Amino acid sequence: MTLSASAGEITRRTAVGALATAGLGFALFGPRPAKRRDDGRLVLDYWEKWTGLEGRAMQTVVEDFNRSQDRLFVRYFSTAGIDEKAQITIAGGAPPDILGLWNYNLPAFAETNAILPLDELGAEFGVTPSIYSPGMAAATQHKGKFWAAVNTGGTVALYYNKAHFREVGLPDTGPRTIAELDEANRRITRIDNNRITRMGFHHREPGWWVFIWGYPFGASLYDADTNRALLNSPENQAGYDWVQSYPKEFGLTRLNEFRSTFGNYDSPLNPFLAGKLSMVIQGPWLANMINAYAPDLDYGVVPLPVAESLYDPARPIGLVDTDILTIPRGVKHPDASMEFIAYTQRQDITEKLATVHCKGSPLATSSPQFLATHPNRGVRVFDDIAKSPRSFLVPKTRAWIQIRDELIWVFDQSWNMKGDPKDLLARAQTKVQGVLDNFELQSRRRAEGAA
Amino acid sequence: MSARKTITGLAWISPWLVGFILFMAFPLAMSFYYSLTDYRLLESPLWVGLANYQRMLTDQTLHLALRNTFLYAAISIPLSVTIAVVLASLLNTPRLPWAKFFQMAIFLPTLVPLIASTMVWMWLFNAEYGLINRLLSTLGIDGPAWLLDPNWALAALVIIGLWSVGQAVILCLTALKQVPTSLYEAADIDGMGAIRKFFSITVPMISPVILFNAITLTIGAFQIFVVPYVIFVRDKGGPGQKGFFYTMYLYDNTFIYQQMGYASALAWLQLLIILALTGLMFLVSRRMVHYRSA
């Protein structure tokens, strides 16, 4: 049958071609049905960043959840570069059902509506910010909304080698202030044949938080109310002056040569585990490495040493650096995703996972047994930091990664004595403020366009 | 040619044509469009005109990355080209014992996955335990902390790059084998020395391959990414950011900062730089490259 062959009218070939193209497009780019198993259980895909021991522990939680009910079946996927991949899949309309992120990802995901707010959904399942300790609760919120649950509590403190402290005649209670840390470092550091063979403290190990040096001096990096970066504050400058004081005192070449003897973090050659370094800033997870590779290491944990005037044992200063669970935009069954998340927030489940991870619990209260039997002997210190009103998060702004990268540059230049920290921070401040202003401008333009 | 033949011809090449349109032309066009927008992947693109290109003028991190990349290219390309020619000439020595073994040994590094070889190089360059400093110490030289010292980081990267010169060597060797022996015989009769023969016969005769190597090495140098990224991922370019290159900054803007618009503009600038340098090389080499007639 010929529909028509004359110009301007639809031919059968054109119609079939158009239908085929539409069908192909629908098949390739159309909506995906929710997945179900043969037994009728709804399948939920859970992307998480953990691998190894931490991944296996979370896999166990997932399996426990799958056994605990017969409606949902969660599949655990260990995903490298999770935040980058998640943005692409969310933009492409095919997100995982549950997404594990870091707390610093939250502003970027929340402000672009890449994840769902959990104020109402979470409340239905009893998950609200009030269940967490203050530091952790802050990590779940952004601009007045609740966006994420916390699946393990990560804070950062100072590990120290008690035996080294005793050896040089220092009390093995650890340093409380920067001055005490410096004094301990001088006493512990050994230099043989112009080479450092042991050191008290080295700012580049592990080098994961090179933006925190101002905080022990009372700095803050960002004022969210005014969208102003605060990188060039005198307090932050004091932090980077302190960083630079080490290469000035011990010699950059010697420090670099010493650092080149450090092995990987997760190996017996980790300098703290190997006894080369007596103090290191780390998260609770380091205890897993100690228990695995150096079980006889006599270590202690104290909050970040601070300037003398800021020392207050009841209100320790420390970074909250934690893992969060979110529900991406575009999921088919957010209530099912929330049901799984709520399961992970049960005190027994949270403490079970945190114990294997060697971390503290993110919840406001911990069971006595959890604290008493925890494999990390510093768990109470990490717990105190999470509960402290002076705990801090990285700045809650989408521009955080750029701020961090600028501070990596400031740190590197300060360490390599390529400039005065004051000048370096002034340059970084100008650049970062430009980025913040641009974010604000584009957000305003988008809002105006939407209106 | 009739329309029917044209259609048939197009149908035969349609797999390539469709692939080119879908995976090259369309992304290229979209990338240019995005370079004129503020685009953060999870939000719709916002038209900003030439703002991304204007931003490049004042972006100090970009200037640093450009400086490092040009410096790396300026050192590594001439070195690689020269070493490739020298090694190929040595391999072309008549009756060279173990010739096949040496060819294989020189080419093999290009087959090793970059990440694996980079991990090995990191240990080789280790200041305390590294083989390189151990060798230097036997000569009485106190080797530097290669990958931790701002003065040596770039040198280390150049050395790592030279390790993969095998492909250029094989191309040169192939060209060398095609140089007519009669030219060398004539030179012998004229009493030319080895060095004179090398510069007056060998180099001109393989000059098209040298130019090809120079162009491909230039493209490679301006796209250097994996090695410095693996070594300096935590420090954003290593000591003094000497190992922070253009493509790393492009990657950061794309996947870390999610600034797809600015990243697209950076990609176009990179393309223009490579095109300009390639064009310049063709221009400069007009009188220097000798193409044999068929």
C-alpha cells in the first residue's frame, strides 16, 4: 500500500524510517523500567567507594539487609571515582538507587538537585539530623535542608608513638598544643650523617588534608553567609607560617630525602607504623593498619594540637571528614532506597560497620559496649571531636574543590619556600573569591532564566 | 557519476560516515558550543559568549600549566627525536650482534601499560631506595630526591618519557633500511668520514620520518597526562607544581571542577596550539625535509 508518493506527503518508507528511528531512540535513550528479580524483589543498586576490608564490611551489611526482608534486594557496587561517575549517570538519567559520597560532595550535588532532599522521606523512616552527633549532623545538611545519612563517623586527630615520647623524656599523654608538638618533634628527630632517620612530625605525611593548618590557630576558610573566602586571615597565615618553619629549621632537602623513605599508607612501610615518624594526623581507619601490620605499636590518639590560647580539652578542634549516603535524582523508588538507608542507620548496624572500619559511630549516642570493645584505642577521642562544638567541616560550597586545590598550591609553595605564606594566601584568596563570585553570578543568572 | 552510484558509494562508507558524524563531528560541534557556555553537567548550559576564552588570559593556573607543558615539550621533543635517530643508526649497524634483541628491548617499553611502568619509575627514582640514585652513588654522586625536588621533577618526567621512544626508533630504523647503499658507496669513494655521511646522507634521506616523529612527539608532549597524574595526583603537580601539565588542568576542569564549558574552551585552545605547532613544523621543514620522488 502506498500512502502517497507526491512531494510534501509522507511516504511509507519515510514513515517506517521515522518509526524505526523513534523506536531505536526509545530503546537507547528511553526510560528504564525498575529492575526486579525472578522472586519479585525490587533490585536496588548501591554505589559505594569502599573496597577491600571496608568494602567487605559494607557488603556484609547489604547481605544482612537482603536477608532481613523479602521485598528489596540491594546490589553493592564498589565504584572508583564515584563522585565523577555519579554526576554523569545522574545527568544521563540512569543513576544508582543509593549513592555513597564524601561529605564535601554534598553542596555540589545538593545545589544542582542531583540528589533528593531527605527532610520528609527520612523522617518517615526515623532518619533526621537529630540522630547524629553535632559534627556529623552538620555534614548531612546544606542551606537548611537535610540531604544525606552518615554511614560511618570519620574525624581526624593526631596519632602519636608513646614509646618515642617516653624515650625522649616526654609524658606519653601526647602533645596538646602546637608548641608541645614542636618541642616533641625536636627531641624525637634524629639526624645522622646529615640525613634525617627519624622525625617527630612531618607536614607532608600523609598529605591528605593540607588545607587544615590554619584551623589549629583559629582560622576558618569560608563565610557561607557572605560567600567570602577567608584564606588570607592572620590565623590561616599563622598555619602556613608554621608549615614553612619546618623546612626552614630542618632543611628542605633533608625533609624531602626523609620523605622519600616513606612507604604507602596501607602497608607496613607506612612511616608511622615503621617507627620513622612519631606523630601523624590521620582518621580512625589508621588503627586498622596498625592492628594488621604493627600490632605491638604503643600508640595514643589526641585531638589536633592547637595554639596555646585555643586549648580547651572539653571542646577539641578537629576535622569531620565522613562518608554519606544519598538518594540520586531520578531513582524510581526513593522510598525503597530510603528503607535501605534507614536500615544502615540502626545503632547495632552502624556500630557493627564502624567497628570493622575502626571508626567512631556517627550517631549522637554510642552503646557502652561499642566504646569498650572498639579496636581503635582512640575511639573516644574521635567521638569527642564529632560531638565538639569546635569540630569543623570543609567549607560548604560548590567551589570547595577549587579552594582545596589552591590551598594545595599554597602549601606546596610554602613548604618549598617559594614565597611568603602571606603573599601566597593573598593570591589564592583573590583567585578563590573570583571562583565564588562567578558561581554566585551564574546561579543568579540561572535563577533569573528559570523565573 | 550517476546519483545512484553516489548513493551506493555513500551507503558503502556509511558505517564510517555515521561513526564520524556521531562520534567526531557532533561532539566537536557540541564542544565548541559548550566552550561558549557555563556548563556544569547537572545544569543546563548558560550562554556566556567568549567569557571562557577571556578567562584564559588571567588564569594563572592555566599559565603555569602552559609554561610547564611548553618547557616539557621543548626539552623532550628534541631529545626524543635525536635519541631515536641515534639509536636507530646504531641498530642499523651492519652485522650488529643481537640486533633483533636490541630492537625488541627498545620497542618493548611502548607495550607496557603506562600506569604499571610509572609505578616502577616511581621506585626507580626514589631518593633513598631507588636504583638510579644507587647507581649514581657508585659514581660518587649524591642523587637528588627526583620526584620531591622542584628542580628535578621535570627532568625525571623527561627521562620517563624517553623510555618510550621505541616507536620512533623503529620508524627511523625502517627508513634507514631504505636508504640506498649506493649513496654510501659513492660517499666512500669520495672519501667521506662517518660523521659527514651521517649528516649529509643519512639524516636528509630519513628526514620525512624525522619530521613525522617530531609531529607525533609534539602531539604526545602536549597531551602528557598519565605519568605526571599517577606520580603527582595527591600534590596537584608535585613539588613546585613542576609536574602540572595542560591536559591535567583540562581533566581537572572537566571531571573534578565540573566546568565543562571552560574545559571545552581549554580543549579547543589545546587543539589550536597543536595545529599551529604542526603547521609551523611543516613550514620550517620545507627546505629541510627531503622527499624522494617515486
